[in-house]
Amino acid sequence: MKRSTYVFPAFLLTAAVTFSCLPDSDVNAQCGSSVSSCKSCHEIKKQMPISNVGQYHTDHAQLDACDYCHGGQPFATDEARAHQGMVDPYSDLQFNCGSCHPTDWQQLAASYGAK
């Protein structure tokens, strides 16, 4: 078989994989930015800024991963939808902290004042 015979099927496979991995339109957070709606509203738009509230937030602010601990919908485009599914970050410390810190989550949680 000629090499060109494989090019079109390979292109189709690549396109299918690429487009199946694209996020829904909601992923374009507030104002089309690439940051989460959490970061966009709370920090950029200064609606209850939290990055400098408490040592945990200060240490983790650069991650833009609020939903890891708080739940919610980090790419929703309106406040009500963004806050759907939010949880108390202390409700499951092993899951919330342990997902990034599997071996020392208890020590880290305690250092931030978790009981």
C-alpha cells in the first residue's frame, strides 16, 4: 500500500480524538479567559477575594484549583451554576488533601488548622 493510503485514516483518527477531548463551551470561563470562574470572579473581578485569606489560600492561590477542595463548577459562566455542588472543604480531608498529597495529607491538613 502507498503511504498516502494511511494519511487520511490517520488524520480522521487524530481529528476524532482531538475533538472528543475538547471541553464543552462552558469551559471558557468568565469573559473568555483561561482561568476558572472561581479565580475570575473572586480575584480578577474582586468579588470576595480570597487568595490572601488564611495561609492555605496564600500557599495554594497560584494553582487555580478551588474546586479540588470546595467543589462547585469552576468553569460555569454564572454565579448560581458556579456554586452548585460546593462542599465544606473539611468534610473529607483525606479525599480533598490526599488527592494531591497522598502520603502527608494529615500532617499538612493539621498545619492549616484542620481538626
